[in-house]
Amino acid sequence: MNHEIGFTAGKVWHALRDNGAASVTKLKNQLKVDAFSLNAAIGWLAREDKVVVEKSGKSYKVALKEN
């Protein structure tokens, strides 16, 4: 399972790098991943200090952290 989450984290990172910030729903649809894997991947990236997650209305928006 950790391998799948890590793989999904890579897909999320690349999608954000290529397309900019996105809602969790948009990422889920774009990457065609299940909600658990996506949320775990975003958590992984957040823990690694790679992304910023902000509440945007009723959903959440994810962006790469600028260094």
C-alpha cells in the first residue's frame, strides 16, 4: 500500500507542477485515483513540506509549496 501512495504522491506532484494549483476533486478526476489514495498522497506531500493545502469554499485546494 505504501508503494501505491508514494506512486500517487508522485503523480500529484507532477500534475501540480505541470498545471498549477487544483482542487482535490479536480486532482481525483484528472489522475483517476480513489479518494483514499489521493488523500494519503496529499498528506505524504504535506508531511514532506512539498505542498500547501487551503480550504476553498466547500473543498480544498492543493498547490506546490514555493521555495
